[in-house]
Amino acid sequence: MTEYFETQEGRRIAYNLTPGKGPGVVFLGGFKSDMEGTKALALEDWAKREGRAFLRFDYSGHGVSGGEFEDGAIGDWFEDARDVIMAKTEGPQILVGSSMGGWISLLMAREHPEKVAGLVTIAAAPDFTEDGYWASFDKETRHKLESEGSIAIPSDYGEPYVITRRLINEGRERLVLRSPLALPFPTHFLQGTADEAVSTETAIRLLEHAEGDDMRLTLVKGADHRFSDPDCLALIETALAEVLARL
């Protein structure tokens, strides 16, 4: 059942919490996605079968949480994740971060390592506002964004994405690939080679940049950014089980 939680910043966050044994698992979704997605629900089913605690939620401006998507930025969504994880889970958690959720899970690991027992990322997109959007904009597009405050860009997932000046500028305060990033717990990155949103180079860069004694990267030939066909879902569950086994 969906419940609601007000963060310390006053944002109303929708979440679903499945009780069970620890360490619990938290799913962090992607940019403009929600907690009703294929991966979130598949992992919830897995957690129920395993009797393990599981949390999924919508960032502000996403799904059925309060707020407008265009008003948000990476820091806001990190705060949403941090606040609901701190309030609704007990002890260190296994974070499963998809796309933008991968970036946010890395922020959690950097800012609150005591709350992270292990990490699984799926097509993680760290620093995508800078290295993806801003880097791909030509001079004219950058000028329009700076002068008008937002631009709309095509999306493969439906209506165009509105990219705001604040999203880009605030994202620069949250970058994780420019300074040391310690991941001192079992970590498994998953990445598809046919992903047109996040490149395999990004996955390799993250693996090489992060510091930790128990990290691995699995590349899946032909898998796309959704990473949600039956084989990919099974691989996510396997990665999660392996991380739990290595604790």
C-alpha cells in the first residue's frame, strides 16, 4: 500500500515499504521514472519471496509524490532518497540504483556510508547532467538554456524532457566522478552494451574511478537502457543475491 512521508525539506514523498529481514533493499529509480516500473515491482516480488525488507519510492515531481518535475534537481532528489531511507529503514541497506538512481545511490554512499551495506547499479548515470546533457548541447542550445531557463529535448520514453538551468547548475554541486569515491562494501555494476542513454565507457569510467576492494562490472551484450527483459531482471536478482552473500 502506498503511504506518504514528508521530508525535512517539506516535500511529500510516496513510498511502499515491505517488511522483512535485514539488511533491507532499497530501489532508487531513474530520471522521470516512478516506483511502479518493471524493475521496482520485480524486485519487490523477489524481496517478498526472500522475506526481505524492501523500499521503493517516488522522488518529488515523480510518480505520485508531490511537486513538479521541472522544479526539481539532483540535490532535491538525493535529499528525498536520503530522508525516506533514514526514516523508513533500519540499519544499513542494499541500494539498487537504476540510471539516475545509480548516481543518487553513489551520493548516498559518499554522504552516508554507514547506511549502505552493499550496492547494485543498473545502467548507472553518474554526472549525466554535466557529461550527458550539457556536454552534448551546442553553443546556441546552451545560450537558450541560460537565457530562458529551460529547454525541451526529445525523449525515447514519451513526451519531451524539460531540462532546466537549475538542473544543470545544481547538478554541478553533486558530481561524483571528479573527486574520490569510496565504495567500501560489495558493489556490482550492471550495464547493457546497446544502451543509448548510458555508454559502456561511462560504466568502465565509474568502475575505474571508484575505490573499493569488492567491485565488479557485468556487461550484457545487446541489453538496452531499460534493462528489464526477463534475462536482465534475473541478472539483477542474481547480482543482488551475490552482494548479500558477500556481506
